[in-house]
Amino acid sequence: MATVELRFSAQPEHVRTARLVAAAVARRAGVDEAVLDEVRLAVGEACSRAVGLHRSHGLTAPVRVVLSEEEKAFSIEVGDEVPGSGASAAGGRADDEAEAEGEDEMGLAVISGLVDDMEVSSSEEGGVIRMSWPAAPPPPAT
């Protein structure tokens, strides 16, 4: 089981790099070529969400992306450090924050449409979006 961990500052321009790394690791893990665009889009959406949360809360901590090759699956976790940033962190807030919450929910809806197996969790340390796709190990070299 191989794992790649990526940390990047909460800047929108780093999301593209995370998408490229995720696609490369997914390909190596045996994720079907037809699904790689979905992997890229889902990772981009999850990372953009984390970047937005960090920026809106004034956090300088990096966004964390963990890519794991498992026996028959490839999984990605995108973590932020915003306490309680799970499915709906805002409640009864100002108009700007309510709009941000709507964008957050839309981002989660987009991800759930791209990924069959998705889990969103949050704690006082921050939130995590965990996504996984089926993978077949590449055939042995001859």
C-alpha cells in the first residue's frame, strides 16, 4: 500500500498541481483511464473548497491531500483545518457567509456526483473529504 502526501498553502493556483498529482498517482494505482477526469475534477473541487475555507477563516495552515493505493481501491483525503467544516459549518450567519455556505454545499454536491464512495467528516481539528475509486493493480512487467 503506497501513500503520497501533499501539503500546499491555501492559494487557488496550487489546486491545479494537486489535480495533476492526483491523476498521476491514480493512473499508477490502476484507476481506469475513463475515470481519471472524474478524479481530477473531484480533487479540484475538494481542494478548492479547502482553500476557500482556509482563506475565509484567515488560516495560514496548509491544505493536506493524502493519496493512498489500497489493494483494490484508490483513495484521496482532502483535509482542512477549519473546525466543524463538515457538510454545513455555517448556521445563521451574515449574507456573505450564507453565500459561501451555499457554494460549499454546491461543491460537495458536485463531488458526490463524481465519486461513488465519498465521506465528509469534521471535528474540532478540521474537516476531511474522503473519496475512493476502484483500482486494479497494473499487470506485472514482462
